[in-house]
Amino acid sequence: MDPPAADPAVTHIPYKTQNAAWLNLFAPLVVVSLVLSVIALAVAVNVDQTTVIQSGPVAATGATSLNADLGEWDFIFDSPAIAADTDVAVLFTNVGDVEHNFAVLRSGANPADESKLDDGMIIADLGDVLPGESSSGTLNLVAGTYLVVCLIPGHYNSGMSAPLEVAA
Ligand SMILES: [Cu+2]
């Protein structure tokens, strides 16, 4: 008896047809993989940028520079907190009509009025500034809450002071 003939449907599939069937199955997967890779790369770049911003000194510990507008009778800071144990560049501008001053009292000092404000409380005096002019200085403070005051006579009693946070 002759052996059974091989199934022509299996033995005679041309190589190219088999290859095409393989491509039909995997080509879409390859395309999907490439698309997902591009998306993953884009997300990774975004995450990386976000990480850089969040780990920067400004977001983590307070500003490393401070701009202040001085007027009658207040201080307007561009940041509520500056960095501790860091040289912080301070630029202060007199936007008012009379001469002002930028000084910092030691942490916790909050005198009831000018007669209670003694020199021992002053840990930094960045100087006076005329109307329309700017001046600058550097603060390097340990963490805490400080009071920025104007030392021109009468100005503290007029309310010219503002709290400044120094964040670790
Ligand atoms: Cu003043």
C-alpha cells in the first residue's frame, strides 16, 4: 500500500505566502511598538523637564534672589520666601515719594513701636534708597521668619514692615 500523500495544503504553501502571513501578524505589532516608543520618549522628555523644574532651588527651598518695591508704607516682595543658608541677591526699588530703607530684624523680633526697636535687633541693613532709585545687597540667613523694616524715622510706626520667610 502506498503511503498517504502529503496534504498539499501544507506542503505546497510557497515560502513567500508564509512570509506574508508572518508579516500580517507582526507588522502591525511593530508599527504599534514604534508609535508607543515615540510616545514614551516624548513623555520621558516631559517628565525630565518637570523634574528639573521641581528640583530647582526656587521651588524646593525658596528664592535665591528677591525683588522688593518700597513705598508708603510697605514692602512688596516678588517671592514670599527666600532660601536659607544661601547668598540671596536683593534688589530693592523705591516706588514711593520719600526716601526709604531696607533692614532686617533678627528672627522673632517684632517691636511694638519704634521706641522698642533697638540696634541689637538689626541683623542686616542694606541701606537707604531715594525715590525712583534702586539699590541692592545680599542676605544670607538661617531658616526662620524675619521682619523687614524701614529704619527711616517714623516709617516703622507708619506700618512700614513686612514678614519675610527664610525656608530651609
Ligand atoms: Cu520708609
